[in-house]
Amino acid sequence: MDYTYKQIWLINYPIMVSLLMEQLINLTDSIFLGHVSQIELGASALGAMYYTAVYMLGFGFSLGLQVVVARCIGEQQYTDIGKIFYQGLIFLSLFAAIVFVSSKLISPLLLRRLISSDNVYEAAIQYIEWRDYSYLFAFPLLAIRAFFIGTTQTKILTLNSIVMVVCNILFNYLLIFGKAGFPKLGISGAAIGSSLAGLIGLFFLIFYIYKYADMKQYAFRLIFDFKLTLYLFNISVWTMVRSFLSVAPWFLFFVAIENLGEYELAAANVVRSISMIFFVIVNSFAATTISLVSSLVGAKQTVQVMPVCRKVIALNYVIGIPLILLAFVFSDNLLRLFTNDLEVLHTAFYPFCVMLSTFIISVPAYIYCNTVIGTGNTRAAFIFQIINITIYLFYLLILTNSPGVPLAVYWTAEQLYVIVLLVLSLVYLKKSAWYKKRL
């Protein structure tokens, strides 16, 4: 099973497009809100990162589900996949309900303690109040997405994401600005639009999986198996916590920026929104790496794992570096998509340059870390995350307590994060007997 560059690309391309489409939901929120007010632009960053941090708990479970499905493919145990999928779907659906209720109760109290500006707090709460509903749709959708990625049937994810983005843009236009007789809701309209887009995306994939998936090959049947659910949770718990911890510091990062001022927060949101394009490239290949590595290990072809990783890294650079150069050359036009405020544009430029340079080192860091996950040792990846978060937060604390630190310097925290992740992952892959790991 020697994966070629073409095979890797054909598997990854739909994943990358689907992730890009998903990120375009947050991107369009920022673009629209940037033309409403700087407060709502900045508050949407805090609200989106808060939502994303919690969302990553479900995403982490879906990674574990993806690993198990891909391992079944490698071992040619196709009839186990249907039952595994349903346990993942049931768990994520119940978990979504718990998260929804918890967020309604806790979010206002938590955000009030973290956000200093009353204006930013009120706007962030308006966003979270409606974005909470996305959990009810996004978590079940993650289970379906894990099935398609784990079985490398990823093309439908592209179409689903396009449908979601188109719906989100339409809902944003109607609800943020109050067009075609709809009320002018501002930041609340952005959150409602994103939630509705998620609901439509879920219905779309449910229809597709029942209409076109090979129900017989994968033995689809709705049976609840507590032992299997517990097994999936044991596999996924580390990726759940790790995924949460990979984004939660970003939320704390924006909380720290919010204390610098409303313009700095708005500028940070502009840079974050653009960085999501490069985040998509890295993370789509990282998600692909999990499935490829897990399949190789399942097929007992561990000797192919590191060569596949190098191919994935090379493809990352081939796609990403030209985009970095284009983004730098046309930086002014790119930044002006979000706002025409000259102070925000000036504040955003140097952090934007730091963000672009971070891509170079983030590629091998995320690929090798997801290789560790693909081997089934999700606990090791979790330990890496704990070490990394501790260093990251300590560095951020130093910056926060140092007066007059420019926003661009804050962005170097991300560079420190990926460097530490790269070192830990490489040491593990070179020194441990990961090829002996059994699920």
C-alpha cells in the first residue's frame, strides 16, 4: 500500500475543500461584521473562538471514531463499520445536548469574568446566545464526516460544505443587514445564519448517507452497544481533550488581546480570519494523515508510514507557499476585505506577516503529531498537548504582564507552540515502538 502523491491528493482534496467551506462560514461572519462596527468584529472573534473551543471536544471524538473506522478498512473488517458509526453518532448527539444546556447556563457567567469591555461582552453574548444551537447540528454531522473520511469517501464532503457556505452567506446578508424584510440583527444575525447553515448541512448528509451509502457492505443497523461506545470513548478521550486544548488557548489569546483595546481585538480577528485559510491546508492534510497512517498500521505496513508523512509535508508546501507569497503581495487588498478602518489595518499588518511565516513550521508539526494519533496512541498526543499548552500559556502570561508589547509579538506565541509540538512528535516517532501499538 504505497500511497502516491496523486492518491494522497485525491483523498485530501475533498477534505481540504470541505474544511475551507466550513471556515468560510466564520470568514463571511467577520467580513460582514467588519462593515457593521469594530466592536462587533472583535466580539465575533471571542464568540467564534469560544464556540470553536467547545466544538473541538466533539471534533476530538470524531477523530478517534475516524481512526477506528480507518483501522477496520485496513484490516478489511467492513461489516464492523456500521455499528461503530452508529455508536459514534449516538454519543455525539447526546453530547451535543449536554454541551448546549451547559453553555446556556455557564457562558454568560464565564465571559463576564474574562471580558473587560462592557460593549464587547454584550456583543459576544448576543453571538453565543444563538451560536449555541450549532452544537445540536454540528456534533452529529461530525460523526457522519468521520465515516466518510475514515472510509476515504470524501467527495461528498465538498458538496455539503459548499451548500453550507452558500446558505450562511445568504442568511448573513439577510439577517445581519436586515434585507428583504428581515430584521436587522447585526452580530446575532451572524450566529443565527451559521446555526441554520449547520442544520441544513446535517440534513444534507443524512439524506446522502441513507440514499447512497453501501448499507450492506458496512452492515448499517441501529444498535446501541454500550461496551463499543465505551471503547470508542477510551480511544477518543485523549483526542477530545487534546483538540479542546489546541483551541482553548486561542480563546485566552483573544481575551489577552481584548485587554489591549477594541482596535487591537478587531485587528487580531482580521488576522485570525485570514489565517484560517492556511489552517485549512495544514489541517486537511493532517486529517488525511490520520486515515492513511491508521490504514497502513492496520495493514501491517508500518515501514510506509514515514515516507507517506514526507509526501504529505511536500504537498503542503507545494500548495501553501505560493498562497503565502500571494497573500503578502496583495496584503492591503486582503486586509481591506474586512474593514476600511485605517487604524485597524495598520495594527493588523505586522501580525499578519508573523502569521504567514508560522505556516512553514506548522506543516511538519501538525503532520507528525497527527501521525502519532493515526498510530492509535492518542494518549501520547494528549501529553504533548499538555506540555505545549503549559509553555504557551506561560509565554502568553509574560507578554500580558509586559507593558507596551506590540500585537505582532503576541503572534509569536503560535510559533513557539508549533515548534514545541514538532520536537515532541519527532522524538516520539523516532524513539518509541509506536509500530507495536494495538487498538
